[in-house]
Amino acid sequence: MRALLILACLLLLLMVLMRLPAAFRGRPSPSGPPRHDELVKDPVCQTYVLMSRAVREEVAGAPVYFCGRECAARFHRGEHRA
């Protein structure tokens, strides 16, 4: 009888562990690690925008990020702050 009770407890513990998210079990989640987006500053309007949503252009070999196409055009026309 005691062995049956221990077996039932182990089975219950196994079922609970199987339902835990992969992160708690020590395995990477199927979708991979979470991505963290970085804020970048627009040199024209001085606003911050997520890098993934910014308009990226190369200026003198370095990436410059803009909040939109309008600010990028203003930058190239020389209408930006120093």
C-alpha cells in the first residue's frame, strides 16, 4: 500500500513538472531568448524611437537612425540641429 502511495505522489509530481514552462526546467524556450529593442535618438527632431522601427541610413560609414522618412530627408537637406 505504501509503495502505491509513493508511486502516485511521484506521478503527480511528474505531471506538475511537465506543465512548467521550459524556462523553469532549464531548457531554452522554443521561440528563443527574448529580443530587447534599443532606443535610438533621431538627430533631427531629437525624439527616441525603437531601433527596429527606425529608418536606418548610412552617413559617412556610420548608421544614423531617424523616426521617419521626413526627418531623414530634412537631415540630408541640412535642416538638423548641430
